[in-house]
Amino acid sequence: MQRLLAVLHARNLEFLRDRSTLIFTLLLPVLLVIGMGFVFAGPPRPLFKVGVLAPSIDPAAHPFLKERYTEFVPLPQRDQALRKLTHQQIDLLLDLQQPVRYWVNTESPKGYIVEKLLLAADPAASRQPVTGAALRYVDWLFPGILGMNMMFSCLFGVGYVVLRYRKSGFLKRLYASPLTAFEFLSAQVLSRLGLILFVTVVLYAGIGTVIGFHSAGSSLLLLLLAVVGALSMIALGLTIAARFASEELVGGLLNLLTWPMMLLSGIWFSLEGSPRWVQWVAHIFPLTHVLDAARAVMLDGAGLVQIAPHLLFLAATALAFLAFGAWSFRWRID
């Protein structure tokens, strides 16, 4: 018992004397609560999302527009609105021009419920077929699941490996060799990239065989996107592990990156109708660009030109993160 208490006391002192880790451990929950408070503040979250073919929405124009727990989003362009409906970014599309018409995705469970609410308010509303193939929620969700798995593998897989090398003294021995920081980090990036691509391709082929997801675009273009997106997120993980030697601090910083991306990059739900500043913040994260481009290729059949802005952003951030990581890299703890 004395030995146990002695080790316990030593470990507590070690943690308390690591000021950066202590401060971050205390601040991380506060920052997460404040951030989520800003994102999810306001009235109760709506259960349904309905697009309205109009530049603005007047609640007095139709009784259905006063329905509680339903968010109404103005979508003046019909083709764009129907695309969002087939992708289940909205649950129903409503045209208030007489006679009142609506479109619903027959594969959407929420669409089924919100259609009943509309017909209860206006039984004369005319149902119109959805233009194009209606997509299942799993078709929209599948790129998000692959992107989430890639994000965790990129950030935690590289960050903790470099941290372990530093704490074990392996980096200190490499420091005596002609190896440069950029060369070492590049090797770590390429190693992790090969592993992530292998796992992603296996998951893509295996899950696709089981559930038969929708994929309208080029598989080679998806592979190029996976390469550039993985490079960007691996380099981001390296910037965290390039200098710090505390496991608690590195783990906290990595969590600080992954949680906002989990909530704001569109893995589980669309940000359609969210405040503009939330959508702007979401596009800072590499995962958002990976998912937007992947869904454009898989669901819309987009080509290289359509997703080029996403690829350029990911390539630029990969180079910037890798350069910053090499510049700030520390071989030894002291």
C-alpha cells in the first residue's frame, strides 16, 4: 500500500507540475460547452426541414408554415431544391403557388411524417414525383462514415506514434543522424497514407458489396480525393505532435480538433438551414471539404472540375501543415 500511494503521489505531482496539460484539461470541457452552446443555442431544434420554393418565407402565406418543430428553408431555385430533396438534405419541398404542390422523397422516413402534417393542414395539396432517383439516407451517410474513420486514423494514428518516439528517446537518436525533420515527417505521412488508403479501399469495396450504396461518379476520382484529404488530415495531426511531449496535452488537442469536425463537417446530418457563421466555420475543417467533394462525386456524378476547389484547399492545407510541422518539430523532450 505504501508503494502504491508513493507512485500515486508521484503521478499526481507530475500531472500538476505540467502546467500546459493542467490548464488545457481544465479549459477543454469549458470550451466545448461554450462552443456547443453557441451552435445549439436558441429555440428547440426542429425535427423536420422543409424547403419552400420562394426567395423568402411569410408564415401567413400558408397554414402549414406555422407548424411547430419544423424548419422552413427558402430555396428559390427548383433544380437545386430537388437535388437537396433527393439527397435528403431536406425532408419535403413545397411550392405555394396555386395550386399548392409538394415533392417528397419516398425513401425518407422524415419525409413520410412531414407529408402527413402538410396534408392535415392542406388536404388539397398536390403530390409531385421526385425528379431523378431518390437516394436512401445510407447513401448520403456512407461517405461520412468513411471520412470519420479516415479522420481518426489520420489524427490519432500519427500523433501518438510521434509522441511515443519522442518519449522513448528514439527521436533523440535520429537527431544524431543526417535525417532532417522534413524527411522524417514525410516518411511518417507516407506510411500512414498507405495504411489509410488500404483500409478505406477495403471498407469501400466490402461495405459497398453488402449494402449496395449509390455511386454515380468515378472511382479513380474518389481515390484521388482520398489521397489528398488523408494527406491534409495527417499533416494536421503532425502539427500537434511535432513539438509537445505530454500525452494528456496531445490527446486533448486532438480531441479539440475531432469533436468540432464530428459535429460540423456533415458526417451525420446536413447543415442546410444552419446559421451562416456555422457553415463558414465548418468549411475551415479539411473533413468538410472531403465529404462535400465525395458526396458530389458519389451522389451527383461530379467530375474533376466540379470538385477542384475542394482538392486545391486540401492540397494547400497539407503543404502548409507539413511545412509548419517541420519548422516547429522538436527532436528531444528537453
